[in-house]
Amino acid sequence: MKIKSILHLTLIILIFSSCNTGYKGKHLLILSGQSNMKRLHPEESFTPEIERVLGKGNIIVVKSALGGSLLDVGTKIGNH
């Protein structure tokens, strides 16, 4: 599981490192998921690395995770 998380983080870093860092606005990063995302602590690994790539103060990280729920809960699709 840890290797899978490292691979995901590496992929995200590669995607963001290819972005145009000359952009003057802020980057909003929404981390959404279920129980595996709930255990993620973005301030420990994700946020510092993205700040290194895009610049500290240029990002906003929002984590929304709820274990034991469907991903579409709270959306129009999920409100059957």
C-alpha cells in the first residue's frame, strides 16, 4: 500500500512540475476520497513537495475524505 501511495505522489508531482509555474494565481488542490484518503496526512508529504514545485503560498490544499461512504455521496448523482 505504501508503494502505491508513493507512486501516486510521484505521478502528481510529475504532473505539477510540468505546469507553467509563471502563473500568478493560486492553485487549488482538492484531495477527495474514502478511507484510504482519510488516512492521508497531506501536510506531511504532499503539501511540502507541491509547495517546492509551485511555491509556498501559491497553493491551497483541501482534503475531503469520509471512510465507509460512497464517493458520490453529497452529489446530485449520489442523492437517490
